[in-house]
Amino acid sequence: MHIVRTLPPPEPTPTARIHLEPTLTRDGNLDGAWWPRSTELCAELPALVSALDALLGPILRVRLDLAAWDDVPAHLMIDGRFLRVSGFPETADTIRLIRGDQDGFQLLVIPPDTASSMAAAAMRTAARTGNTLSATEILSHCRPFHPAPAPDIAIRPYRSSDQAAVLALVEADHLPGQPICSPEVLDEAIEGTCRRDPAPWAQFDRPRTEVMVDADSQVLGAVSYAVRRDTGEGLILWLHGREILVVVEALVSHALEELSGRRTVHAFMSGLGLGPSALPSGRRPVTRKVLEHAGFSGRNSWRYLRRVTPEACLPETTHPPVEVVRSTAPLGWWLRSHDDDLSAEVVAQTPVGDVGVLWWFGADALHTDETFERAMLYEAITLLRRHGASETVLYADDKQADGHPTWAVFVDAGFVEIDHLVSYAKRGATTITVGGEAY
């Protein structure tokens, strides 16, 4: 008698957790993200390849970070065909899937044990059209905050001999589209003045600027802070430490100690001094985490966009009347409709060097007027060009994020999002712990 053994049906392959950049033009650093459930490549790769086969066509080869997986075979049989697998040492935390003729798509690989909320945010960032962040920069958001022990360091007042070192620190955090910080601009920020627009500095006492040095007197970081005269509130104006955790921690702690007793301490909420008017949270993840760990909360937030399309590509538009009037805060022009009954307004700052800046203020999604907004944006870009701007950056209210009707107007005009800018505030006590020592 023959005994027939009935095997249970195989477990269904889980759906791959992927998020692809919607245009698939491969203009950004990454083409999307993949969040595997484990580090067992033979168990995880079939679902990914099957999903991408349906979206992109047959995947013939995979290159990946060998160190991220438990076991990497040279070949895998997936859906009846051999898939070649090899190492990709050039970029960690990624996987490259190749169709043919070296036509590849590069995805961020999110560690399996990442919290779901952090993984979702990382996937959205990696799949954003025109994303300029690397895999390492994106994943830095997903790693837990762990204070580091403090080395042999000291914090002292800034000296003129520190200028070159501080300029190098500022340049390390430079945001694309921002003017390069010159020695003259740094000197003015340290003095608490600006020849081009001195009025905002009148609200503050002279800032205190200090540097962190190691045992060999090498400058590791710098911080500048001030007190607002009318309210007594403190403000961390700018801080740079090459995103080295122990350096940024110590600088934030020192500034908070010096500003202790203030009802509120703000951070990165003013255009005074150096860089943009808020913290680029994507390119400055360590600073962001240190502020949050110290009790700061995000307040105002803006999307920072840069126009990469040549002026000749600006399309023609039949536009409603747009009135242009001079603005004094900031210096430049205010563009608005004649009847003030349409959906948006924009402030164009007088260009600094060859960079023009637009501040965009719009209505909610239910009251947008795309024709008017498009006309106003093109008028502002043209105005800046006439005054010497060869490139344009735009600050858009966080409500005008991807998916908002106005976003299509920005994209059509050639803008891509560079980073998310956030200002911070901390109320009450200023005690935090750094390297086991309370401040």
C-alpha cells in the first residue's frame, strides 16, 4: 500500500514594502526605498524582484551592500529565471536593480528593525522627486539618539584668528542655493550688524559667539546666541559642528546654560547671521536630534526649493494683473493682485550675488487659483532675473507640500525641493544631560 503524504501549501510570499519615485526619471540621488522584514536575502529578495518586474520590467541583476545581509548567494532562481547577485561597495544602505544594458534603479534599504513611523518617513524622503539626500543622510533620521562621552574639549570666546576655521565649519553645512559665507558676512554676524539690512539686529543685544576647541586648540565647532531686548527671550542664532554628535551636544548645552532663566529660548528662527532662516532638518539630522533631546519643539517650518531649470525654459502665460510694490522687510518687492482677492502673494528679496530669494504665502488648498499663482511666480522669477539673479530659491509654507495644488506650479516652473526647514522653541527649564553630566 502506498502512502501519499500531503504537504501543506507554501506560505504566501509577503508583499514587498517599497516606495518608488513617481516619475521614474532618476533625477534624484535615489529612485525610491525598500523596507525588508529581515536580513535574510533569499527570503526577502523574491518579493522585491517580483513587485519591480511588474512595474519596471524583468530585473536581471542585483547589486547590494554585502555587509547588510546574512548570506548572499551568487545567483537566485526567482520566477523561473536566474537572477545574478553581486556586491555594490560604492554606496552603503542601498540596492541597485538592473533591467538590461546597465539600466539600473537604486533604492534605499531601510533596516528591518526600524520603527514604522521612521521607516515611512525615510521611504517618503527617498522617493521624493529630485531628492538630493544620500542614503546615509536619510537613515540618520532613523537611528536612536545616544549621547556620546565628551572628549577633552573647551569652549571659549571667538577670536579673529578663528575666522578661517569657522568659515570652514559653515561651508561644511552649506545648503545648495545659499550664498557662500564670506569673511565680511561672518564678521558682521559676530558684531551683530548687517550693512545691507541692519534693522532686524536692533531687536537684539550684541550676540555672543564662542568656539569649541580640542586639546590641540583646533576649532571643532561654533555657536552664536543673543537675547531679544523687548521680551528677554533667548535665541540660538547659528551653530555649526560638522554634525559631530558630541560637539553639537556640548554647544547646545553651553548656549542653554548661558541663556538659563529665560522664559523661552528659540533656535534657528531668524535670518540673522549665517545660512537660511531655519534649520535644514534633512542635512542637519544630528543638530535636529540634539535640539529635540534637549526639549526643543519644532515651530514654524518651510519647504526650501531651488530652481534648476534655465530661464529660457520658463513658459509663457496669460496672466491676471500683478502689482509690484517695494518691500523694506525684507528688502525687495511684494507681488500681489490688484484687487487683493486672489489666493497667493510672494515677496522677492533683492538678490545677494547671483541668488534671488522668494517667500511664498498661499491660501489653503480649497482657495487656490492656479492661473494667478503661476503668473505671480513667473513674474517674480523674471523680476529677480532683471536684478541680477541667475538662480532662484523659494521658501514655501509647509502647507504647500507635495500634493498641494500649488506644488504643481512650483514643479512646472522648474523648482525641486532641497530640504525641510524647521525653527525650534524651548520653554521653561533648560537642564539637559550630556556625557553623563547635567547642565
